Amino acid sequence: MNPLAARSPVVPKKRGRYATLRRLALAGAFLLLLVNPLLNYHWGITFIQGWYQSLGIGELRLVSPLEGLESLLIARQVYVPTLIAMAIPLLVALLLGRVFCSWICPISFLAEMVEGIRRRIAGKTVLRDRLILTRRLLWLALIGELLLSLILGAPLFVFLSPPGLVGRELMMAIYFQRLAWEGVLVLAVLALELVTRRIYCRSFCPLGGLLALVGLSRRLVVDHQVNRCTGCGRCDRACPLGLKVSLGESRSAYCWNCGACIDHCDHGSLRFVWRGGRDR
């Protein structure tokens, strides 16, 4: 234990502040995927079209960076509209890191629900991860996915992206009253949650790998103030990605800025900060 931290008072704060905000954001993002096909199909309101792989809001077009990169590599030519559509998601990742993964992704929303059910059944605040895999698999997943797409000449993640499949399955259900077989991948990812929290997000999601790479030098990070830390380890146990926050891993590429570690720190040793700027 840090001897300086022994004198650090418990800092009063709202418990679960970021958890509440994140769940509201995830629920809102999922609701958009659910409501948008209804608006398009039943009421002809088309101001918002598509889902998070390729989303149109009026004249604004947004494309997932990985799907856009796949298309450019396979076409072997620069397509300016695709680059423009990728610009906003890439800028967000440059500033905030993998916040799409923790605050918007429908897989994270469903995984939070699975985790909540497991916690209620187990009667525990934090669940133990039963299978720990190296996080370096994330880079192998990204490289392997891009190479395989080039070899096959087809954008694999466009068709088999679990986050994209959630939106596609909802659209299929509303438009055609049936589901596609690819949706089994979503069930498989959620089944892995019974073993380890966010194991797909930790080690297997190529989109998460690309966003982590882009956000390596992100502006918003979780700062660890060692002089306030008591070494209780609550932040490490709370991290859904299994990061050792107490050892400074919240500044690594893998952190997705969910704020769970901050919520579980009673001594004010963790906080969001802008690199070269003021605290949040």
C-alpha cells in the first residue's frame, strides 16, 4: 500500500455516475437501431437510414472505419466519399479512443444486459473472469481480418460484423419478418459473456482493434493519481476489459474510456483528463 495514500480521505461522489450515463447512451443507440427501420418502413420517414456500419443522417454519411478501409483496400483505389464518411468516426477515435465500443456499440448494450442478469443471479457486484486471453489477439484479429478480406476479395467484416449484424437482424425482422443465419454470430458472442466479460471486445473484435490503434494517442484518458491510491484493487476488478488500472493501463491503447474504474474508486485517485488540458 502506498504510505501516502493511507492518509487520503474517502472522496464523496455519486456512485455509478459513468455507468448510468453509459447505459443511457447504449440504450439510446440501441433504440435508434430498433426505431429507425420502423420509421423507414411503416411511416416513410427516411431522414435517418442504415445502421452503424453505414449511417445516413440527412445529407451526412458516416461509415465505420474498418468497413470503409476494407472497401478501399479491396477496390484498390481511393474513393473520396468513403474517406469523408470515415472522417468523423476517426476524429472521435483520435480524441476519445474506443468510445464507440463502450458507449454506442449494440454488442456492448446486449453484453451489459447479460452481465446484469449474471450479477443478479450470482448476487455479486463484480463478476470473476474465468478465461484470460492475451489482449494482443486484438491486433492479430485486425491484421488477419484485413488480410483474409484481401485474399478473398470480399469485405468480410461488412457481412459478418457482430455489431453490424445486430442492426441487420433488426431490419430483417421488421422488413421481412424473419432473421438471417448470420445472427448466430451475435448469440455466440453473447454466450462468451458467460465465461469472461467482453472477451470478444478484449481479444477478437477487429473494429475494436482499429479504433484502439487510432486512439493510441487519444486526448481523453483515465489518469491515475498514485499519491491518492490505497491499492485496494477495486478499479482493476471493475474494468470490463480486465485492465490493471492501478498499474497505469488505463492510458494504454486497450482502454475504451467507459469510466467503470472511476465509478469504483472511493479515494479520487482516478479521473478523466485531457492530455495537456484540464480535468473532467
